[in-house]
Amino acid sequence: MPEEIMIVANSKSKDSLRLAKLYLKLRKIPSTHLVEIKVPMENQISREQYNELIAAPLRKKIAALYDKKVRIRCIVTVYGIPLRIGAQRPPDASQVEIKKYQDMIEQKNKEVTELKGKNKNKTEHEKSSEDTISRLQTEIAKLQFELNHLTGADTIAAVDSELALLLSPSYQLAGWQPNPEFLYYRGGTNNSNPVLMVSRLDAPTPEIVEGMMRTSVEVEKTGLHGKFYLDARGFTGKDAYGVFDEYIRNSAEILKKGSMQVILDNRPELFGPGEATSAALYCGWYSLGKYVDAFEWVKGAVGYHVASSEAVSLHDATSTYWVKSMLERGVVASLGPVTEPYLQSFPPPHLFFQLLMSGKYSLAEVFAMTNPFLSWQMILVGDPLYNPFKVNPPYLLKGPPPPPS
């Protein structure tokens, strides 16, 4: 609901303030729900800056509104608010220990490369070192996990993801926190504290942000129409890659029962130029930091690409990250990580798109129920109130879950 939203703008940016006030007007949000903060106009800030310049004033504002019997359920960060909180290195981590782990990882990577080279020209029957490669890769992953803790890399977080826990008491910053609103976790976590929904009105330029807002309001009136493109890779197996690829194929099977045309590509290659016309919805993988211009996006399109760096920046003019590139080409809502999130951090597409296509939930509610982790890397970009299928849902959701409380 509009009266449950708080808007956060950067007073150092005229564009940030203008866009925030425009959104208030478009969605009829009370003007008292705008919070102006002064933060660096940068992608990344320190943990101290986040605590002092963002978290503290927002908690104060929410408390003041609560005293007036106003409950805030959703925070919207606007163009000009930093994306990411930098690493906080543990005080007891030594450079000697860090170097030790770096050397071990380097050595095991060399062993993997050598074994793969030996296997290159062998038949499947001759590839006796596959088990050794798998074992080494598991060891590398464990060593990297330890190294990330020593360097503080596991404390890096998206500003928006940290804001979701703004009203929670202190919690461990290393790693992620399970999202108690995630459908697979509901009732299974110890976190009973209120969790806020968070979305971002941001894009490469202020003009694109304004277009996203106006288009979202406009498309809601008639509904989103077009095709749904799902791009799997043909992977099988029980590892994380095989499981996620199966998620995408399952999404196609489930959502083909609706009224929207669903197109599944199960080839190793991605959709190529000219292959995805009238694209209204999209989910696929894996082209790291390199958008593939295969889509003719319809007005009001929503989609996300599963890769490790697709929201590292929304403003770098030279980058080809998927979130930035999709917004530039007309998509009004997307999501992605601000740094390496690990595959299990992405919303499962069969959940995300079932909820969205049902027309029963806003964009922010859908993300809140399908985003597995908080105090982590994933951000949602788009109008949190956007419900593109409110008037004409293409998928009937039986037994819908309650929205976030």
C-alpha cells in the first residue's frame, strides 16, 4: 500500500530528489514519507558510512512515523543512493594467514588446470582423473570460503539487502541471513523480527528512471502482454548447476498451463539476436557481465539473468551488465547481485514468475517471498508497487501464500 512506503533520496543529487518527489506524486504516497539523506555519490560505501548516514536516520524516521500510528513495510532507494557496503575485515585476521590460503588456492587451481589439460584428448573411458578434479574443486571452494572470511569479503552486502533488516537487532555480518519471508523458509527460521521489503528506483540515467516509473503506472491499467522466454542450458545432474537448470525447465512446464506463450531454450547457447521478439518476461543464464542483445522488449517488461555480477553497477557507461543493459533497452524491473552471490542466492524462477503472473502481488511482495537471503548481495530494481498482471493475470495460482506481513 502507498501509505506503507518510505522513499530514500540523496540530498546531494537534484535528480535523486526530483525522482523521489515524482514517485510520491505518481503513487500518491504521503510527502511525509520522503527521507532526504546526505551520502557519497558512489557505488560503494563503508560499513561505518552505512550505519551513520543511512541506517541511523531511517530508523529515526520509521520510529517517528510509528509514533503517529503509521507502519512502514517497504523502503524505496532512489537514484543517487549507493549500491554496496564494503568489506569489514576481522581484526584478528593476519596477512600471513591470508597469504597461506591464497597460495593453497593457487596451487590447487594449477592442479585442476593440469588434469583438465591431460583429459582434453582422452575418451570418456580414459578420463580417470574426473573424480580428482571434482575433489580438488570442492577443496578450493572450502578454502575460498575461509579466505573470504579472513579478508572480510563475506561482509560485503547490498545496501538494499541490509535495509531489509533495518529493524532487527544485531546479527552476524559475515555471510547471509536466511529471509524468514522466503516461501521455502517460512516457519523454519528463528528470525521473528520484522523484515522490510526493499526496492530500488535506479538506472543508468535519471531519464530512464522516470520512464520506468511512468511506464509501470501506465502498463498496470491494461496489463502486460507478450511472450515469456526461459533460457536453460541443458544441464543435468544433482549439482547446483543441474538443479538450477531444472528450475528453469520446471518453470516452463508449470507456466505453460497459463495463457501467456512460454518459449523454452534448452540448448547450451543463449538466445541469439532476433530470436526473442515481443519479450514481456525473461529468465535465463549464463553470460557473465555481457548482455546478449537478443530481445525485443515490450512496454513494461520484467526479467532477470542469472550470473554473478549483473548489478555490480547501474551507471558505468562502459559496462554490459545485464540489469543495466536491460533497463537501457526498456525493461522496467529486474534483479541481480552487487557482487558474487552464489547460485542459491537467486530467486527460483518457478516461484518468482508464478507469483508475479498470478496478479495477486506487487513486485516488492514477489521479491520478498522468493529472495532466499538478506544482509547479502541481491537487489530488486523497479517500482515496488508494480503489478503488471493485476487486471489480466495469465496464470491461476491455486492456494496463494499470504503476502509478507
